[in-house]
Amino acid sequence: MIRRIFLTTCLAGLAACSLETSADVVTETASAPHIVAANQVEAGRYLVELGGCQDCHTAGWPESGGQIAADDQLLGVPVGFKGPWGVSYANNLRLVAAAYTPEEWVEMMHTRQGLPPMPWTTVNRMSDSDLLAVHAYLVSLGEKGEAMPGTVPPGVEPATPYIYFMPVGPDVQTG
């Protein structure tokens, strides 16, 4: 969890950086921070990697040290995150991106108020250019896999494995 928080923080900070300019990248005004790379797909790949998206959206990513073939990345994971919100799942981002035009993707990513542990407040603040780059990267991977389970409401036991995503207080020693 600490790694995820760190990576999410890094993503927000990196949105304020740029590498080198290229005519192939959609850019906003100079006042809108964004990543610049050789092309949109490479900028999107960089943002997805640095943002830690793979940690939840690619099965086996953390355990393998990121050694998952590109063809098997970002397909979602059918292990839920259970908390007071119910149970949420890391979607198959390749299918989700394919369902949206670039403009629809940007609008959805700026306005969506989803469930934990997805860092929606951070994603909502990404620049249009960065969101377009992430979309371009996801679409470049091609549609593959299946949709992940839908959200399970609070109080209902899911049919899949899940991670109990609740803080637990320290044991109190009485003497």
C-alpha cells in the first residue's frame, strides 16, 4: 500500500514535468503541465508505468517485479478490494479504453468519482494531454481479455477472492 501511495504521489508530481518536445504529441498551453515524449503512445506507457497502474490492473505484476509480457498487461484482476464501500475490482483497462473515444476518455477520467483503492482524485487532475497519451497507449495494446466483475455492494459477500482493505489498529498492551 505504501508503494501504491508513493507511486500515485509520483504520478501527480510527474504530471508537472516534461522530457523533450515533439510535434507528434498533443500539447496544451504552456501553463498546463504534461509529459512530453517521442509520441503519445510512449508518453502513455511512461505514465502508466510510473503511475503504478500495473500494480492493480495486471495480474502478477508486483510478484514478478514487472516481468509480465506486454500482451498480458492491463487485463484487470478478478481479486476484489473489500472495504466499507463494498468490493471493487481493477478493471481491464484495455477494454475500458477501447469503449471510449479519446475525447470521451478525457471527460470520463476528469469527472469519474469511482471507488477505492483507485486514486480518482489524482487521476481527475491529470492534464488532457496526459490522459490522451494514456488512452493512446492502452488502445495501442489492443483489445484482449474479459471484463472484470462489477462492484459488490456493502454487506454482500463477493463470489471472488478479495483483499480486505481496512486499517486495523495496533494491539493495546495492558499491564
